[in-house]
Amino acid sequence: MPLLQFLDHMIPYETFLNDLSARIVKLLKSDKDDPEYISQRKAYEMFGRRNVERWRKQGKIIPCKRPGKMEYKTSELRLLQRTVQDYFDYSK
């Protein structure tokens, strides 16, 4: 049986795949009722105003501008929510 080696231990490949697939199924179930787009106000409520503004400033999300409102793609916000962020700006 093939093994995956991590810095601290080794895991059988089948165990890794089972854990990964269980996590994917859990995420799909939790996101299945999400609308494709949400308003900026709703994005601020769900993900935090500062987070949304930071992601937008960093160019990680681009709002869809419609007459009278701005919307964000929910799947992109969820991905950013689950991604480890580096909050320090080293370019300064």
C-alpha cells in the first residue's frame, strides 16, 4: 500500500483519500444551499466587512456591479474564508 510522507509522520494513501473525500462531502453539503451571488451587505454579514474589503483591495475578489447594487460570488468568498491568509503586507 502506498504511503504519503509528511514532516511529522506517514499516512497510508487510502486513509488520506478517505479523510479528504469526507471533508469534501462535508463542505459540499454545507454550501449546497448557498445562492450563486450575494449582495455586498450580506457578504459583510457573513464574512465580515473588513475581510471582504481586504480581499477586494488585494484583488482576490471582484464584485459584480449591477444597477443599484454590488454582488459577490458566494463560492469565491467561501474559498477565501477557508484559505489561510497572510495579513501582513511586506511590500511596504
